Amino acid sequence: MINFKHIDAVSTEHALSALAQHGEGSRVLAGGQDLLFRIKKYIVKPDCVVNIKTIPGLNYIRLNPEENLRIGALTTLSQIAQSSQLRQNYTVLAEAAGLVASPQIRNMGTLGGNICQDVWCWYLQDGFSCWKSGGKFCDLAGGDSRYYGSIMGGHLCLSNHPSDTAVALAALDARIHIASSRGRRVSTISEFLPGHTWIDGRLQSHALPSDEIVTDIEIPFRPNRSAYVKFALRKSWDFAIASVAVSAVIRNGIWKDARIVLGGVATSPYRSQAAETLVRNKPLDEALAAAAADAALQHAKPLKMNSYKVELSKTLVRRALLSLRH
């Protein structure tokens, strides 16, 4: 087992001070479902782990009709999935949280941790030398890409982003509130999850430097209908092979506004504005849903072994759209 220093932060300021002190060798621990696995597999070898679960005040759901929805970064996935307010008003997020892994993991996992998790590529897990482990090659490019390989291209690493909630948050135009010793900032979900990017000398799945933490998530888009559909090998016990989040404002059968986002197919949640444009200001029928599905996958570039994901994703897009007709 790797030796590292463990710090239970008592405040956001305490956590930020510890992260700044230990620099690139530090890691943030929230629910721990992602980080502890990677430490045990020797994928991550931290000098210091800063536990932010001990910080009070970062676990909440605040839904005020006069303001945007705010969710604390330490709010568990179970709390989100079981919230009657979210199930009624932000169904897509509650459904996505409810389909993450197992009940035990949802009880421990947090929203902030779920969107910050790294890829679950089996080549990385098994110790292959790839871009994320210091090498200069992605084994998915010509190897076994059946389940967790992108079909929408990517930069260096071709493993798809694993988060269910990130796909739902992208369909809600989420903003990520971030704190550091330099102050506070707000990032759009697309800026926060741009695909694999170099941060502090590491190829990461998110654009969060080692001395920053996510404090809360803000959701400005207010749909009156939304849904999340997912296909996984072991249903809710596994990561998405493909998924779709749809949120929409529908009035008298007309789709006034919509967000259509695909998961499990790209290195970040993949929003299709072409599909959104097709359905906007129209009544949805099966033909229009099929056309939107085709538009959403028009730029697909499957790898050697995952071309089946194209038709699978089209089916999920149609299913998600048509589920909101009634």
C-alpha cells in the first residue's frame, strides 16, 4: 500500500491550504469510490490526501422558485436520486443519480466526486503504458474498444467519460462553482469537462487543478420535462455503454427549447445542437425523433470494435425523446 499523509479538512479554507502546501502530489477525497480504487491499483500515488467529506455545509439541495437550483458538492447520489423535489422538477438528474452503480456506492458517492472521476479504461487499470500513465499511445485506438471507447474522437486518450450525472448536468446547462486559494470562480459544465486535457502535467478528464475543489453545482435551465436513459452491461451496476439525457420546455405539445446530450460515447458529455435545432418549435413524432437521432450521431467515428454504439445511441435518443411526449 502506498504511504501518504491524510488530512481531514475542517473548512474549505483548511482544505485549500493543504492542497496548496502539497501541490501536485495532493488529491481530494470526497466519497472515495474513485480515488481509493485508483490508489489500491497504484494508478494514483499521492503524497497527501485531503478529505473534504469532513467540511460542514457542502451537503445540501436548495430549490428556490426565485433562484437557480444549487446542490452542494458533497451531496450524495442517493440524496439526489431520492429527492422528491428533483424527481419532480429535474427528473433527468434524479434518474441519472439513481442509475449510478449500486445502492452502497450511491450512499457514499457524491455529486462533486462523480463528475470529477477519471476514466475506467481497462488498459489503464491493468498497468498498460498509455497517455494517462506516462506513455505515448492509447491502446483503445487499435485494441479492445467494445465498451468504454469513444465513438466521437478525442485528444490522445480515447476512453469515454464515465459519469452519469455529468451527462444530466450538461442537459441542464450546469455551472460548476470552484474554490482555490486564489479566490472563487464559476465554470460551465462544458468548460469543466472539455475532454481529456493537460492539467498540472497530468492528462485529466476534467479541468480542475490540484489546488482547487468543487464547492457546489448551479443549474440555471428549468425544463418542464426531462429524462435519462442508459444502457449498461449489468444495468445499474455498471458504467454506461451509452446513455442520453434530454431536458425540454414543452408547451401544448411544441418543443420550445431542448437540450440533448449523449453519454458513454465521447471523452466528455456530448451535446448535439444539431438534434436540438431539429426538434425546436415543432411537435415531436416518431419521424422527427428518428431524424434527431441521426443528427446526434452524424459525426460519429467509431473505433475498431465499437461501431455498434452508433445504432445503440440512436435508439436511446429516440427512446428518450419519445418518453417526453406524454
